[in-house]
Amino acid sequence: MLKRNVLVVEDAIDIANLVRLHLQEIGCQVKLAHDGDVGLSEAETKAYDLIILDLMLPGVDGLEICRRLRARSNYTPVLMLTSRSTEVDRVVGLEMGADDYLVKPFSVSELVARVKAIFRRISAITGGDVNATRQIRAGKLSIDVERRAVRLEEDDIELTAKEFDLLLHLMQNPGRVYTRDQLLDFVWGYSHSGYEHTVNSHINRLRAKLEPDPAKPTYVLTVWGVGYKFNDTLERAA
């Protein structure tokens, strides 16, 4: 694995040190921050390949840090750590733009597996494959992969991180039908059993931003009883 720079924002010093130790074992360079204010400053002023972020922090909390990071144009993956495990808490974290969500107490092996999965997914999306297409066009819709920018005709379309990842994955595989579980696994990193409604809500928001009539979509199509696909009948260019 390529060396990666990771920021861990965690106020429990023993947990932070444990996370650092095991990430260093897979080749990561790790910086620790033990409160939200320091973590936010570090995240905003330096480049990291991943931010591991506790939800409950002194100062600025993890959700606010994640919200501010997702308001920026440059994208940094976020793995949330939290002692809160209700469905509402998980969904809020994912909807705020976290790439993954791990509930304490967690096993170190699961943490490392999640981190590796995020790195693999982000590498695939952003062009870790030298043969990856940097720009994709379908009909009046275009994606600049490296800039994470979306345009519809002459208009820039503002998407959240997950909306972008979902649209990009579908556009890269036109005509292929994906179940909600498959989209959860790819875009969110692993199977979030019971969170299929998260996919539905993201599809609905994409359609609201892309379609003149979301009830009669042109781009992201529903395959009834199965899932979703990107329209493969549109004229394409890359």
C-alpha cells in the first residue's frame, strides 16, 4: 500500500494511540489531534488522505468538522468513530458526508479493514488506475473526475461527496444494474444492512438536481424490483 497521511481526531488518548500504532503498521503516517478545534485547524490547513474523526469531541464536534470539510472543493475521506450506535446517529453521519462509520468498542482488525477499503475505493474513483477515465460525458451531463466537478449543459451542479461518488460509479458503468446493497457496498464502503433507504434518498436528491422532471428521469433509471442503472442509450464522450 502506498504511504498515506492520516489525521486522527480523538479525545481518548489511549484509543488515539492504538489507532496510530496499527495504521503505522500498514504504512500510514499518522497525526493526532485530541480536540475538535485543533483537529479542524489541522484538517483545513494540511493535506490528508484520510481523517478518522470521533463524533463527540471537546470544542467543535465531529459532525460540524465533517460538515465544514464537505463544504470545501477538495475532497478528503472521513471515517467516523463514535460511542453512539443508534440508527439515527449512523444515518446522520453518513448523510453529513462521512465515508464510513465505526462504533466503539471496535476491533482493530475491523478498523484497518475499513481504512484499506476507503483507500481502495478512493483510489479507484480518483484515478489510482492509470487507465481510469478523467472526464465522462453522457448526453448533457459531464463529470470531471479529478476536480470532482459536475456540469449539466452550462451549469455547475453542486453535489455532496456521496452524491458525486454514487453518480460517478453509475456513469462509469452505464447500463449495469445495481441493487441497493451493491451501491451501499461500493459507495459507502461495506454493507450497511438495513440502510437501503440511504441509497434511495441519494438517488432522489440526484434526480432533483439533474432532471427537469425527476418523476421521469433521463440519467439515473430505476429497474423495478432490482435497483438502479445509468442510462446507456445517451450519447457518450470521454
